[in-house]
Amino acid sequence: MAASPARKSLAPRPETAQRREEILRAAIATFGAKGYKGPLSDIAEQVGMTHAGVLHYFGSKSALLLEVLKFRDDEDVEDLPTRHIPGGVGLFRHLVKTAFLNAQRAGIVQAFTVLSSEAVTDGHPARSFFEERYANLRVEVAAAFRSMCADEGVDAPETVDQAAASILAVMDGLQIQWLLDPTAVELGAASEFAIEAIVAQVLDPRTTPVSAVATSESAG
């Protein structure tokens, strides 16, 4: 008996896609304010649905959480031609642009900050997501550093991997300060300053007063 032809996967109907996005945005608000423990009933109430109705679209609370995180990352690259972070100097320009964009979407930043912090705990459903996300970003940022160094005709220093991790840490750390007191920190400008400072140090490594003190202390 001949096998029946495989069914083509159909894109969700417009009304289904719209409903899913409404739930995702409600989940961003709830997870941002209350963390992953925020009840599904809070999300359901925001979109005029029942608890079961929310689960109908996503299957489980953990699946909804991962869709929220993916939704956030997709928004970061939706205006890029390839819908992917560029390489070389373009990557650093994209990071700066993202920081300025984040200053206009506190809800998404808050949800990301809360969930990434929670994810360090054992058994958290987003732990694998964040482990993979940071591992991939460190690789991509380090590769961008090496590409930019090659374009500038300089040898990439051994500190490239440290620089990549530092850029991600500075961006996330500034988001925490900004969320706590938006009037004290200009998220976009502060992120731009930090990224440019780290990039400059990679392209033209030099001894700074801090590193000089650390070197003298270790020698003593």
C-alpha cells in the first residue's frame, strides 16, 4: 500500500497568530513583574481568556516561557535583512542600537532580566535556553572581534573571549541599574560608551592605571 503523501505544515491563521502574540505580551508583563512563578491566571485575565484557553495555544507554562524568550530575541533582529545578528563591526553597531531600543521597552527588558536571573537556579525551565544563548553570543561576539581586527590589520589579542563575555555582562548589568532607577542611567548612551571602550581596548591594547596597579601588586 502506497504511503499517503505528507501533509504540508500550514502557517497559523492570522487570528491565531494575533491571539498568540497577545498572550505572549501578557506573559512578558506577568513574568517581568512576578517571575516564572507568576500565575497563568494573571496572563489569562489580561487577554480575557481562561487558564485552559492559554494552555490551548502553548501546551504548558514552560512552553509559554520559552516562546516568550524566543519572541524577545526575534524582536531584536526583526528589522535586519537576514533576521540574524551581523558579523564584524556591524555586530557592535547592532548591540548599541538594541540598547537604545531597549530603553523604550521596559517591560521586555524587565522580563528578560528577571527570567535570566531566575534561570541560574536548579531545575528552572529556562536554564538550558540561557546557557545556550550566552554560549552562542560569546562565540558570535568573539568572532566579530577577530573579524574586525583582521579588517584593521591587527592581530586579535588573547583577551578576545574575555572581551566578548564582558560586553554581554556590561549590557545586562546596565539594564538592572536602569530598571531600578531609569533617571540615574541612560541605558543607550551608557551601553554605547562601554561597548566602544571594550572594542577600543581590543583593537589597541594598552596598559591602564588599573591594570598597572594590579600588575605591581601581583609582582609584589
